[in-house]
Amino acid sequence: MMSKIDVKGAGKHDLYKHLIAETKGAEISWNFEKFLIGPDGKVISRYKPKTKPNDKKLLKAIENALSKL
């Protein structure tokens, strides 16, 4: 967890600059946007804010990423 940071605009945090660059430059649409990040720091996949934490595709992607460790 982090303290409150900017995810848009001139004060955008470097983390979000990296995440956006890794996902073809699409801006953050709203809070709760999800990023699955591998141990190498690369973005594996990105999920819309309305994606539930128990979404089948999200869980499958997490399981797949963990199986490669």
C-alpha cells in the first residue's frame, strides 16, 4: 500500500508513468484499475476498474504467472 499519489496529470507518480507506458499508453480511467506485474517488474496484464478481484480471467492470469516462478 502507498500513500495517496497522483495517477493523472502533471504530478503523475513515476509508478503510473511506468504502468501506462508498459500498457501501450492508455491513461488510467478510474480508481481500482488493476495491473498484474511479474517478478521482473514488467506488466503481464491490465484490468478495468470494474473487474472484480475474484474475476475468473484475473485469477487464471495470476495462477498462470505464479506457475512460472
